[in-house]
Amino acid sequence: MDPNIYSLNQLHQFSSCFIGLHSLNSKSTLKFSQSSTINAFSPRELRPLRLGFRSNSPVVACSSVSEIETETSSPAAKMSVSVSPVYVPTPVNRDTRTPHSGYHFDGTTRQFFEGWYFKVSIPERKQSFCFMYSVENPAFKRTLTTLEMLQHGPRFTGVGAQVLGANGKYICQYSEESQHFWGSRHELALGNTFVANKASRPPSKEVPPQEFNRKVLEGFQVSPLWNQGFICDDGRTYYAKTVNTARWEYSTRPIYGWGDVGSKQKSTAGWAAALPIFEPHWQICMASGLSTGTCFSPSCWIEWDGERFEFQDAPSYSEKNWGGGFPRKWFWAQCNVFEGASGKISLTTAGGLRQLPGLTETFENTALIGVHYDGIFYEFVPWNGVVTWEIAHWGYWNIAAENKTHMVIFTSLGDVIFPSLCYVKSFHTENQNSAKSNTYGYVDLFNVFTGELLSSPVYEQVELEATTTDSGTTLRAPTVEAGLTPACLDTCLGDLTLKIWEKNVGGSKGKLILDVKSDMAALEVGGGPWFNTWKGKTTTPEVIKSALQVPIDVEGMFGLAPFLKPPGL
């Protein structure tokens, strides 16, 4: 894919768009990639934008050179750069909003952290940017006094902003104070001011970009549709290659939340995530979106290590964690840049060794895999199947799972024995003693006296394998023992294969649903100790598994009394 190159002098007709590009001289060049046509998706068919991200994310790389290159161009490529990031305030009741999008801090002094992760991938450059924000023990706005430590025990406080960027370089700015941090109670919106303009009061809610830039010298704000900030490295990172400063400002158009397109979005950990147990909690807020930051809009780009990255419709992703602290040990992988399929694909998987609530130190293995493909969500979680994994201390990830996705209902003329409770996708019957027109519900089949229905499970199975030769970059994570400290190793240059197929009743592999590859997977291992390869399997007790399968709409329970809705939900 050959880029088109123009000098800034040749682009004088666009001069009004270059406000803020004061550091570019007249010999700078802009490189524009070609873009193929993007088709709109039909909500009726539950199909998202059909995008091939290897060709549909025009990237603009601004750099200073002494000579002008000349390459072929097309009208489509020239027009593609006219798309600019546009700030839009976060709307109410947006379609892709997931449960637990809001800030979960309840005002108590219990041990608490919340962290957010936003990733943008630029396939044409084979580079990714990962923005990580965290707040620890916000009940204490500053470092604890001696009296507070005697009363509550030692606590680590503060706000951190980390970025893992191009070429594996890193930046972190951290403050032990959190009085200028804010988070929306029920929406994915948050921000912090490290250094404010002396003539301005730091923002306490989402504000337009221009207002943020006037008031905040160093800090960030982010929403489902917008991410911007400027931070300076605090000099505490001796173990990684760092950059001195980072600036970013770009818009995002969500495509997938966590569930089928057009359906109510799901809590990643089920309804139990509304309870302060099984911590830390985890929520994928946006499995896939399209982010845009171009130099044809004032100040909209990612500025990194002296280079500006501009992009259009780049694959993006966001998630969050909250609770008392991170798991004892964990692995994670995420990818939404794939080759081998025409539909939009997003994969997220993670597993960990976490402590169960109680007085004893009892731990459990837990893991899940979630795949969005062509508007459909394939969910593999401990309460509807089994997840297994084999993870090296670095360089190798292998995760597999199977899931009973639905029940096939057919007629039987013989005597049958029914389970007492069976999950059915859809069926109709004229029997007056049985349920009618049930869709996605539980039916007590002991009440079907004449016995005309027989269920046969259809399973789906997923396998993914990832490797990397990249040495990785050490990132920080909130910990109870040491606060925001180096705790995990990440790369955005993983080679990954993903396959999903139907599994026949006899156990053999059936119809292949998906078979794709990527060389831009984000991979992580964290915690420890990692003495050897970690082989694990989810072991959820049946009573918990059955409870999590009950379709409880926690958000709906507060519909009549929204003022009782807990923070974060």
C-alpha cells in the first residue's frame, strides 16, 4: 500500500486546518495512505461495519525531511484525510454502554483502587499506544498522616498515568495526591490534573477540549468518545526506555461493547460483579471501536518521542479493573487487528489466581475468553463452560475453552427424562401446561407433562495461541503491598492465531466459524511467582456456577429507584 506524499507548501489550500502545527517547517511532509470504501452496517442483520483494518486506517506520519518524495496517488486517498476527529459530549443511554462503566468508589476508607486501559492500534505503522490511568485509595486525598496510618493501617494513595507507546517506549507520571481526580458515577468518564494553569480551577467533570487545554497544563481526561492529555515522565523508571513527554487528543466511535450488537450489553464477570466479592473486578467497556486523530484538526494527534502519529478509523479498545488489589498472578491478551476474515473481529482473554473472600488465604483459578465477530458475541466463561491455559513466564500463551451456547429443541415421540432446569434459546409449544414463546429463559421441564421436547447440547470451542520474540516492557499496576509499582510485562507485537468452531456432541470438531491471525496482539503476564509454565483450568463450584447462570438484571432492579443505584454500575 503506497502512501501519497505532499509538502505543506503544496497543501496551502488546507492552511486553516493546520492550527497548532507550529513545530513543522516548510520542508515537512505528510504521508497519506489509501483507504477502501467503508460500508455501513445494518442493525436488522446485527452486522457491524465490515472493515479490513489492514487497509482501512489511513495514517498520517508527520516528520521533517530535506527532500520531497513522489509516489502514485488516488482521489480516494486524497479525500480520506478530510475526516477529522470531532469532540462530542458523552451522550446519555448510549447503545454500546456496558454495566460498570462508572467510577466505583463508594466514599469509604476500605482498600480500593480503580484502573482504566485504552488502546489504539495503527496497523500501517505496526505500532500501538496503550493509555493507562489509575487512582488508589481516593478516600485519602493526600499521603496519610501518622494518625490516619494508626487508624486505617498503611495505604498508598495517588493518581497515575502511564503510556506504552511506539517502539515499546514508556512514560509514567504519578502523584500521591488525588484531590484533582474526578470520575463519573455511572459513565466511562474520568480525568485528573497534575499541574493546573495558575489562573484556572482544575476541571471536576468532562469539559470541551479547548477548555481542558486552557485549564490543564499536565493531566488527562477521557470518555467513551474522546481521549486527551499531556504528561511528563517523572524520572522514576530506570528499567525501560522512556520518552520525556507525551501528548494526545483523538476521538473514538464505539462499535462493540461486551455483547451482541443491538442487544443489552453484559457485565464481563456476570451479575456478581455488583458485589464487593471476587475482587478485583474486570469490565471490558469497548471491545472494539474506531479512533481518529489527524493533523487536519487542531491539535489532534498522538505526539510521541518527537514524532506525531495521525490516524483515521484505527482499531481501539478499552477496559477497567477495580477492587482491593490485582490478582496474585495473571495473564491477558487482546487483539482487534486481524488478517483472514472480512468482518470486524475483537478478542479479549484473561485469567488469574485471585483470593476468595474469607479469613483464610484461599485462591481460585479463573479465566474467560470473549470474541466479537460480525456483530455476534462468543462468550466462554467459567459458569457456562471450561477454560484451560498454558502460559510461559514470557513468550507463549495458549488458551482454550468450550461453551454450551444454546439448546437445540426437537420433537420426540418416545418416553424421555428431562432435567429439572434447562436453558433454552427459543421454542414454541401448544401444551397449556408449558411455557409459550419463551426466548432466552429458564423453563422447568418437569412441568411439561406430555413430554414432547428433548434437548441436545450444541457446543462451541475456541483455541488461541500467541507468541512473541519482543522482550516486552515492564508496566506498573496498583498493588496493596507497594502501591503503583512495576508488576507486569507487556508487548503489542504478539503473533496470535484464533480459531472458533462448533463442537459435535461426540466431541469432534464441527463447522469452522473463524480462523484468523495477527501480528499485533497485546500480550501480558503479571504478578507471580513465575517459577515455571503455568498450566491451569477453571474450577468454579457448581453452586456458584448455577447462581451465575441465573439471568439477574442488576441495573434493571434500580430502574424505579435510580438514586439507590450503587456507584459504578
